[in-house]
Amino acid sequence: MDPQRPSALELTRQLIQIDSCNPPGGEASVAELISPLLAEAGFELTTDEFAPGRPSLIARQSWGEGPPLCFSGHLDTVPLGGESWRFNPFGADIAEGKLYGRGASDMKSGIAAMVVAARALAAAGPSRAGLVLALSAAEETGCEGAFHLAERPQLLGGATAVLVGEPTANRPQLGHKGALWLKLAWQGKAAHGSMPHLGDNAILKAARGALTLQEHDFKVPPHPHLGETTLNLGTISGGHKVNIVPDAAEIQVDLRTLPGQGHDETAAAVAALLPEAQIERLKDAEAIWSQPDDPWVASVFEVAAKHLGETPQPAGAAYFTDGSALKGALGGAPTVLLGPGQAECAHIADEWCWAEDIQTAADIYLDVARAWCDF
């Protein structure tokens, strides 16, 4: 087996040519392309479906004593959106050093780099420990595949460190904010629109609640690298007709939380602030953060510095990842984000990634894995 074929760039192009926009998903087709490459390298393959036809792919191989390292990525992408594309979103075109297509940055380039690195690692003959690739479904709709996988941590083989291949321009990041999405609903009483005093306007309740929540101070100190807790009032809806006093209304809120900011406590604070509202959690992924002086984390930074020609500085991401699910499932294992894509290119029309960064990512992943497996 030649560990350099297919190259990380060519494999990324093949992955982009598969439509795995979520919804509806299509992760199975991506897994079908990757699976033979990993099986040929000696990895044991398992699938974990969080819903029918929506598999996550887990590939494991052990070479001796010691827990494995986990590479984490996701098989789905966001939809194409309504904006027109200059490049075919599934064409995997290369122009002026950039690879274009849906998933080029988020994160089929990271998946490809991990697979190529895993094949090269197996071919080199490690002496200890192991590697597990957790390639999840439905990350883009709230990490559903990863949270389902987290309920079966035995599939992860007891991994004690996690590298998440989300787009970071190959600069390691120590963690990210959490996401707590809430739906808050108010009930009122219907009445004729000409006699509003006979009703109870639920939209007014929702509007007052939205303003109260927007002005609330959660009293969480800013994080030195992630900044402050943020709140976005994303949607508001209610009422049936202009001439009917609305008897129901709701808002949906996106809270981006900080490490150590418990979501149970945060949701309880919202409930206490708005006691008339019925509250439902829509998404719940807590923030993650790893200390830069953790030995494994420090080693990842050293490897990245060697390949980048510069010393990366501690940083974190505003978006959330499957790391929220996996870190918790693995007992708080140190977790680093590092991938070849550009965060600002995720989810946009004409999504792109620097072509040369994909092989650099594969080289970084391989060196991180080689150090773990103690050559």
C-alpha cells in the first residue's frame, strides 16, 4: 500500500464531488468512499446510525499498550444557500491555488487529511497505543451524530485526547464557545382585534421577554481568548390574523457560552427571569477549553509550529463543534481544533480552501499521531 495515494488534495476533491448537504445528509455516500481506504490500512470499521441511513463512521486500530488518540471530523455539509455560485459547488475546481466547493473548508479537507495521515501512520508501523477516527453525521444541525456516538463511548476505544479537524487555517485552537439554543413560549387569550382589552396579547409578552433577556447580565466574566457570553434573539413568531389578539407567541434565542458556564444554571437563570415563559432546549453543546500547558496540547502546538514556520498563539473559536460531545464522553480529554480550512469560508457561496494547506494538515496530523504512538 502506498500511503501517499490518493493524496490529501485528490481525496478532498473526491469528497467534495459527493453531495452531503444536510438536510438531508448523504453521509453514507461519503463513508462508502472513505471506508475502503481505512480498511485497506488495517482499521476496524464500525458505523453508528443516529437515524436510519445517517451513519457516523468509526475506524480504530491499536498497535500496543496505551489509549488511542482520536481524530474527529464530520461527513455532512451545510446546504448551498440561495446565493449563486461562480464555481460548481460539487465540481472541486482549483483556481489560483484555491480548491472550491461545498465542504472545501468545512470540512472535507480536514476529513481527507485525517484519512491520508491515518493510512501513512499505519504503513509506518507504530509501536504502541492506537488511533481512532470518529467521523460523524449531522454535525451541521447540532452535532446529532456525535452526541449519539457519545452515548456509546466504548466505540471510541478509551481515547484520551481529541483533535478536531474543523477549519482553523492549520493554527491549533484550544477550544470554543458553547451553544445553548432556547425556545421560549408565552400563552395569552384570543379576542377580537377591535376589543384588545378583552384578550391577553401573547406577542406583547414575548416582546417584553425578548427585551428583558437582551438586557440581562449573566454575570459571567469574559474569557481571555473567547471573549464574552453573547445572546442573539434569532426568531419571533405568534398570532393568527391581524384582527385577532394573539393567544400564543414564541422567540428562539442563541446563547454562546463560555468554559465553566453551566447550561443547567444558565437555563435556570432564564427561567427565573421570565417565569411566565415555557422553555425548551433546542441545542445544548457546552463550551470546551484545554490548557496550553497540557503536555499533549503543548506537543500539538510544537508540531504545528514546525510545519507553519511560526509559533501559534493561544486562541479559540466562536463556533461549536463535535468536540463538545466527544470531550464529555471521554472524561474531559484534552481537545484541540486544527484543520486546513478557513473559518471565514465556512457556509459561504464559493466556499474554498488553500490547496496546499490540505497536505500540510495531513503532515501535521501524521506527526501528531506518530508522537502519540511513540516511534
